[in-house]
Amino acid sequence: MGYTKSRDAKARKSGALVDLIDQLLKACVLLLIAAPMGMAQDAQVIRVGFFPNITHAQALVAANLSREGHGWFESRLGKPVKIEWAVYNAGPSAMEAFFTKAIDMTYVGPSPVVNAHTRANGKEVRVMAGAMRGGEALVVRGDTITSADGLRGKTIATPQLGNTQDVECRAWLLKQGIKVTLVGGEARVIPTANPDMLQLFTQKKLDAAWTVEPWVTRLINEADGRIFHSDPTALTTILAGRVGFLEEHPDLAAKFLEAHKALTEWIRSNPDEARRRVRDELSALARREISQKLVDEAWTRLDPQSSISIEPFENFLQHAREVGFIRARMDLKNLVWQP
């Protein structure tokens, strides 16, 4: 009887020890599972917009590095950060994403930023830096259009109603004495997504297009296009920030800005690798191989620049008034963000 009680006591102790070890092992497993989840939750998510255009080279290079797990911005912001890249066709779409708080910053053309700044009474968007000059052009089909007057009665495509090229095209036509309205006039300006633009140009359903790289080069090489007008110093792309994000995370935004400036200088100093990464990212986005020759040719018309001033935006504001996109007068003194 005593032996049996002793054996039962030992069994109970042994079972309790097994239960304790089992509980400890389960706790360790839960900790191992929870640790990465905790780290992921601690990472600050920054949502950044851009377009699949070579004029958005900084975003393409950075997105390509993020894709490879060697993020440019992620490694320079001083805390765990996850960059979520969002792709848009043109500026007005990106500005709508600002209004709905879908993104925090974006690479975008200057005209939509001016429009959004005016629309929101200066409370929604700020310019953080320049990104690209050049890389846009008015391309005409064939050799029949030899003067601005030859564009009368013609159909001209732009990427989106109210985007930078759309506003600049309309303002330029007015300056040439060709009356245009939002829906007609002496020349028809038709907002058309870039891929559709190339197809319609090839089908001879468009006479001209005001667009950006790589579409300028593609219109030239694939659709019998010819550059009729371009300004190599034109401000094509900027980095803009949503006011709410800039106010909530000023230190993080300032570090992002410095990283953007450093990336711009890296691109200028390493054009071969920059072009390769631009091609790789465009290929990934298009899900087909983009020619390196196409990127290299388009690159000859680009000038990456991060410096910025208020003067170009005053010109864009004036052009937007001239073509009827903006009626109210707006002070742009607060448009450029100061960290």
C-alpha cells in the first residue's frame, strides 16, 4: 500500500513536470511567432505614389530597390519603415489620393499640385522638392505639320485632363493664337492614357501628343512621330507631401526629403545603374521586358534635379487660369514645405 502511494505521488510529480515543460515550450513558440508580428506592427508604413514614366526615375529606382529588399528610403529613415508604392496614370489621380488620404507623398507633375493647392485653399498639399526637368515634348505625326498654325483643326492627346502636360499644351496653343476650350476649339485636346495614346497615334487617329518619357521616344520610334516642341528645362516632376502626414511626422518627412535629395545625386552620378534599375522596374510593372535601348534614348532628354523654388509654380498657376482650370486667385507662399 505504501509503495503504491509513493509510486502514485512520483507519477503525479512527473506528470506535473511534463505539463510545465509543455506549457513553457508552447509559450516559447508563441513568443517566436509573436516577435515578427510585433516588429511588423512597429514599422511605420509610408505610402508613396508615382507614375510608370521615366520622368519618375527616383521612384522607379527606389521601388526597384524595395522590390529586392534593399530599400533606399527604408535604410535611411532612422526607424523601421515599410514603403508601400502606389502607381497612378497621371497627376489628378494622385491628388485625389491625397484628398482621400490614400497616400502620404507622391512623385507628380507640378500643375496638379497647384490645382489641388487652390482647390483645398492651401490646406492639403505641399511641394517638398524637385525631381526631374525635361523629358516631355509635343510630338507630331509624320512631316505634314511644319508650323504651329498647322495644328488648327487637329487632334492632340495629353495624358489626363488637368495634368501638367494637358495644362501646358492648352496654354502653349493659346499662346500660338490657337483658341482651345476644355471641350473643343480650333484644336481638339483629348485626354488619353499613354498606352492608348501610342495605339491611336499608330492608327493615325491622333495628329499630335504632348506627353513624357518613355512615351515621347516610343511615339518617335514606333509611330512615325517627330518632336515639334520641347523645353529641356521644363519642371516635369516634383515630390509632394500631404499636409496631414507632414504635420504628424515632420521628422520622418524631413529624413525622407534628405534621402530623396541623396537619391537624385546618386542617379546623376550613377546613370548606368540608374537606367538599368528604371528598366527593370518598368518591366516588372508592365509584366513584359522593356528595352534598355528605349530607356537609354529617353534618358538623353532628362535632367534629375531636386532643387525647387516658387517661381515655376506661379507660372503653372497663371497657365491654369488662362486655360480655365482655375478661376480663384491663390497665394502660393506656403506651397513649398520647409522642414
